Amino acid sequence: MHFQWYPGHMTKAKRMMQENIKLIDLVIELVDARIPISSRNPDIDELGKNKARLVLLNKADLAEDKWNDAWAEYFKAKGYSVVKVNSKKGGGIKSIQGVIREACKEKIERDRKRGILNRPVRAMVVGIPNVGKSTFINALAGKACAKTGNKPGVTKGKQWIRLNKQVELLDTPGILWPKFEDQAVGLRLAFIGSMKDEILNTEELAAELIKFLGTYYPDVLPEKYAVEPDEDPYVVLHQIAKNRNCVVRGNELNTEKAAMLLLDDFRNGRLGRLTLEYPEGVC
Ligand code: GDP
């Protein structure tokens, strides 16, 4: 799903978030484990201040696990609870309810001291488009859950999903806008397919990915496509087209097709688990 953001969208998204955030105790923020910084919008720190915070490294199955662990440490050091998740396959989902309770411990204790017992903790899921919010909500809620409908004192129309006696989840996620002003960030978002490919054309984008892989994962392209490393990414792209028989009209090589093949293989994890940015300093 591709999104085009305009100032009007951002204002509306922010207003919705400000409204919904008042209703909850905990913000569950999804980031893409391959680009945990580029897939965040830092405004959430201001919007979610005074709330318990849980960061989910989603699509952890597509990122290198040693870096997933390093990123988990990075976010923990900033005071967030963190879980590595594969929403598509359900990895990490089971632990979430316990982590939510733990993250809201202080709130539950405060309630208890005031004599408020058994008030469920309320949470909402937020993140930029395509990060996996809907998939995660479905994985967490499963089939067993019932929607609780409108409640007194809650803005009309809000639907809550009761996960158990102690936790309720707002059924619609909050959408954050990506940081598209930053070129390097835009490029990483384009790599994972979360930006309209129009910031660069397909071949330019593939060439940038080839450059990145040549530096950080030099074995990946030779192993996958039997290509020779080359300083010039277009030479590599040409080799991919040749070795994968990407041709048009008879036997003319089609590097556009090769570029799409490469991007598609990368996005679907067929090049292996790859992390595109690292906590110590970004690539
Ligand atoms: P949303 O826009 O944030 O609600 O994102 P979606 O839930 O629609 O997910 C976007 C795409 O990412 C879909 O194709 C999902 O199947 C895929 N996806 C979501 N979570 C995961 C995950 O943990 N691992 C993988 N490999 N794919 C995922």
C-alpha cells in the first residue's frame, strides 16, 4: 500500500492521534526491524509523553537477528519496552500481553492505591503506513476476541478490542507520517517498499540497493545471482538481467525488469535477512 502525504494529511493524522492518545495508557509503536529509525516518526515521543511505551521491532523475520537484538538494547536504553515480532507468522505475539501489563505496572499500582480495581489497561497501535499495524492487530486479537463497542465516557464510535480482562486495544491504529524530508531516510523507505517508487526510478533505486549490498553484504548478490562484484552498480544490474534472462523483444536485455526482480527479492526476504541501518551510526 503506497501513501502520498500532504500537509493536510499530516494535520489530520496528528489531530486524530492527539484525540485518541488521551484515551489510552500505553502506546504500542511498530517500527520496521530492517530500518528501526527511518521507519519512525519522532513526533510520537512528544505525542506519547506521559504514556507507557512499547516498541515492536516488526518484520523481525526479514532483519538480521544480531541487529534485532542490538536495536532492542538501543530502545530499552531509552526506557521503552521492546519485543521482536513477526506479525505475519505470529512470532513474539504470545509474550505481548504480559509485556503490556509489565509496561503499565506503575499505572496499575496507582489505580490499586486509589481503590480502582480491575480497570483494564488501554493501548493503541501506531506506526507509519505499511509497517504491519493491521497484521499485528489481527495477530494479537486473533479470533477469540470480541469488540466491546461503545462505552460510557468514551468518544462515540471508538471500538475497543478486549484482549483479556486486563487489556483493551483500540481497534484502529494511529497512522504516523514518514520522515520523507530526509533523502537517506526516503531511500531506505523506498528500498523496503514503503514510499512511492517515484522518488527514484526503479533502476536508480535498484542501483542504490546494489551499492548498499556491495558495502554491507558483499556476498549476497554473487550468491543469489552469480554476478561478479563491480564498482559500477549498473554493471551488476546488467549482469543480473543477463543471468536471469530478463529480455525484451527477442534478446535485448531489460535492466528495468532486473531492477524489479532485485527489489522484489529483497522486499520478500529472498536475499536473506538484511538490516539496513545500525544503532552505532547509520549506513
Ligand atoms: P499497515 O499499513 O501498517 O497496517 O501494514 P499491513 O498490516 O497492511 O502490512 C503491510 C505488509 O507487511 C503486508 O503485506 C503484510 O503481510 C506484511 N507484514 C506485516 N507484518 C509482517 C511481518 O512481521 N513479517 C513479514 N515478513 N511481513 C509482514
